[in-house]
Amino acid sequence: MNDPVVATSDAGGLATIPAMRRAVIMDVFATMDAGDVDGMVAHMTDDVSTQFGNQPEVSGKTAFRALFTQVGQAIVGLRHEVLDLFHAVEDFDVWFVRLRVSYHLLDGRTVTLPCCNLFRMRGDLISEYRVYVDIGPVLDGAAASGA
């Protein structure tokens, strides 16, 4: 169940929540691009629920770390280009990000894919992280290069 957000008149009230959450999400992409899985995990709740493409949903920081480490073994790097970042009108805890992700493959090629991520926030941490992308071209490229 989501914790209600109470508006206050001070600078730490409701008006600061979108900016704080936007900064957290952008830092997740920056730490991911830097290969810093620990930096990503620092932004997650202990019980974070994660789903990447059509892979099974996993729960918890350990499973999150394992999932992104596994994806990282198929590439030498990646870069996120955020195109849109906004929250749901009915629920400020839900955020959507439309982006392009460039995956740098082991064989030297780069594959750029359209992607959409959904985040559910709990305070300033991410409690749900869903990645909607067809990762097939990246995994096929990794398989072709012998990864």
C-alpha cells in the first residue's frame, strides 16, 4: 500500500517530491551507464520488485543486483538517452521514462533500442523497477560473439 503524501507549506513539502524523485531516477541511469551496480542498488528498497523485458519478475536487492550483473556480462557498456520523464497524475509514486538505450556489444558493435521504464517510488527509493524493451538484438549479438 502506498504511503499518502501530505502537502505542507514548507520547502520540504509536496513541491519538492517530483524534483527529488526525478533526481533519483536520473542518478540510476547515470550509475548504470558508469557500470556502478552498487550505486544503482543504493536507490532501491530492500524488497524492490524488478522485471526486465519478458524475464521473470525478481524481488529484493540481491536479485536486482544479479539481474543487472547478468545483463552486464553480455555488453561492455551502455548509455541511456532520456527522452521523456514524468509521473502519473493519479499517483505521484509512479514514474514513466521513455528513452533510447545504446548497448555496446562485446564484438565492438553498438545496438540502440527504444525502451520504456516504469518506476514505483517509496519515499526517495525505488520499490518497483520494470524495463520494457526487446533485448533480443543485444542478447543475439552477445551470443554471436561467443559471450
